[in-house]
Amino acid sequence: MGIFEMGSSRIGIFDSGAGGLTVAGAILAHRFFDEIVYFGDTARVPYGTKDAATITRYALEALEFFKNFDIDLLVTACNSVSAHAIEELRAQADFPVYGVIEPGIWALQKRRLPRDSKILVLGTRATVQSGRYQSGIRALGYERIDAIAPSLFVPLVEEGIFEGEVLQSVLHHYFAKLETPDAIILGCTHFPLIAEAIGGYFGHKPLLIHSGEAIAERLESLGYAPHRAERTELRIFASENPAALKRTAKRWLGMVN
Amino acid sequence: MGIFEMGSSRIGIFDSGAGGLTVAGAILAHRFFDEIVYFGDTARVPYGTKDAATITRYALEALEFFKNFDIDLLVTACNSVSAHAIEELRAQADFPVYGVIEPGIWALQKRRLPRDSKILVLGTRATVQSGRYQSGIRALGYERIDAIAPSLFVPLVEEGIFEGEVLQSVLHHYFAKLETPDAIILGCTHFPLIAEAIGGYFGHKPLLIHSGEAIAERLESLGYAPHRAERTELRIFASENPAALKRTAKRWLGMVN
């Protein structure tokens, strides 16, 4: 059963900046919706280095933006928002609000890795400090969990560095002392853009959990039908310089209205 | 002649975040004032990746903060603010407002390097794109000017990386193709914290121009007397998490009230 048997469907995606475009890309690819309304808070990016109260305040301001559109549901692509503000958003929205953390944990669960598997959580400082991924993964029965905040990953991606010597030395900086993981949670929307290098650092190619794919799986499980729309239109809004965000969308996703 | 023959003196220092503490440190060391009121807009840091209109809006909001204090003058330690918002700040303030760009250019001028010297300007994207340093240096008669925005320097410093393999690979990433400079403008408040590595990359140790020292020279030239105060009290305010900013001040400057 599709939730939307008729009429046009619209999803809101909120992120601190451009990173959430990786989530938009996954949702675009599945054509669940006729339209994506994307809002990036580029004037105040990044969120992941800020504290819970600030992140919540910004998220509630973004909610006011989305109230101007007739959206069917809102996805907060930003892990830092999902970690700290999801309950507040749900309390104040009159449409369903999904974060990316719970879907990420659910995607891991579905892979049915052995219970002694080693799980590595990568996120911003705000996400890791919230402990949301860690407690969710522990609840699945996994006990071997590392969680680190490799703060240089976001600026590296923003700088367009997806491979090469600088990236390798940064990976070494954060990963050298870790035990080799069996699965890695890419707990920040920027990280899928360097997923190949992250996975490649560990020779055996661990399972990578990507927020965009996780939320797509979750939407499907909720009854949103893939390929329902002939095409999905992506409308991009930003708190500063929307033209720059549209250029990034073109570069990362190859399309934008 | 000292400008303040009597009464207590107070300077305001504004920065996007913690970086301006390097400027506060230079002003502290000279004991020009009885008190420094420092405001870091930590809830919206960084500014250097944002656009001129956003930076100006944020700077004017900070000005409202400083109007609550009886300050003798305001220094915008942030180069990005100095590059884009200094005229607006001056138009709306009823105290003198100094940026760090003009003092930096003046400090370079005082060194009287030969006219064929090669000058390298390092700054945020916002600062470099403004062209303020470049035009000021050109007006001194220098024509061999490189200006680049090494965007990873700020996150490296924020991450506490002041030396080692990661820093060296990042320096190489930005500097490998440059001609060896005779002088380097450290056009961002974070850069003095890795000044040794920046200078050291170029074997012959170029002259380094540091915003904090430049503004201290400028203040002295304006009649502010060094060692006027017995001690300078540093009061720290932030738009989020002032406790974290105070801890950074303690770490970088070794003191705070």
C-alpha cells in the first residue's frame, strides 16, 4: 500500500548546510515523492561543533520555514539535529518528523551481523556526545562500539578533497589507534562523500551505513513506494547564498531544478 | 601623550569565535587597557566561509552587544569582518572601530621590504575574495602578491593540531605550487597558532605579519600607552557556551578572569 494513492507528494529535508544533499540524493534516486523542499541553514553552518541548546533553537527556526509548505513529512538529514532536537521538532510540528539516527540503527540491525562484531560510529562532536547511536547500537546487543568525532572530515569534504595525501594523513590521524571495525556508521551527511576512502583505510572493507540509504529503507518500510513519481523535483532554499548551494547540488547530484 | 590620562579604560574585541583571542593576547601583553570585553559569536562561527551580507548582519548584531558597555574603542579581530563590514560598523557606532587589515598593511609598510619582494596573503575565503589586503599591498608598491584561502587551517587549529604529519600534508597541499614568499600576511586570527609551521615550510623563514601585533603597533601609534594598566582584565562573552571559550582562553593565553 502506498500512503499517497493520489495527489502530489512533497517531502521536506532540513540540514545545517550542503551535507544533507547526500540524503536528498538517496531520496531522489528512489523517486518516492514528486517534490523535495530542501532547506540548508548555510548562514550558520556547521551545527556539529555547536551545543544542544543552539542546535535545537536553529532546528525550531527551520521548522517555521517548513510550515510555509504543504509537506507530507520532514526529514532532518543532519545527524546533529537528529541527535539533539528530534523530540522538540516532533512536539511542535503538525507533520511527521524523521531523523536519521534511528533509521541508521535499524539499517544496521537488518544486516544481522554477529553479536561480537565491532561497530565504529563516526559523527560530529555534537552527535557523538549525545550518545544516541551508541545506546541504540548497544540495545541491539552489540558491545564492541567505538565512537569518535573526526572533526576534519567535514572541512575536507567542503574543500572538495575526496582522495589523496591530505585525506590519507587525516584518516591515519583518527583511525590509526582503532581496532578494525566490521561496520562503520557514517553518522554525518558529509561522510558518504569520502566513504570509499574511509572503508578503504581498513583493508577488509567494513560494512558502511549511510544515512541517506538508511532513511530510504525506512521510508519504504513505512509504505512510501519507490518509483511512485515520474520525476522528483528538487527545490533548494538556504539561509544565505542559495545559488552556491544549488551549484553544490549540481556538482554532487548532477541535477537540480 | 596618552589618550587616557585618567579614569579606567576599556576596549571591546569582537570575533566570530575563539580565533580573536590571539589578538586579545597581543593587547593583553601590552597592557594598554584596564579591561578587555571580548565577544565571540560562537553560535554562528565560522564567518570566513559565509558571504558579505551575512557577515555584515552578524557584525551589526555584535555592535548592539558592545553598546551595552562603556568601551573606548572596538577592534574587530576577525579579518572577514574587517574585510566586509568595517564601514557599516563605523557608520553605526559611537566609538572608534578598528579592523585588522589596515594595521596589517601598515605593519608590512613599516618593515620597508624591497619593492620586488614577494608577498603571500593567507586568509579565509571571505577575506581573500574581498581583495582588501591585495589592493592595500599593491598601493604600497608591491606587485608580486599571491593570495590564497587555505580553508583547512581554521579547523586544524580548532582541532588542536599545531604540528605533525597532518599539518605538514595540509601545508604542502596549499603551498607546494607557490613561489617562496618574502613576507606572509597571517590574515586570519587562527593562523598565528600555526605560524611556526607556516614560516618553517619555507626554508628561509619569511617575515610573518600577525594581526594581533599589527593592531598593537597601530594602537601605540594612536597614543595608547603600553604598560599603562597594572593588569588588564579579560571578560569573555559568547553567543553560545561561554565556558568553552573561557577554557580555550586559558589554554591559549594562560589567563582569564
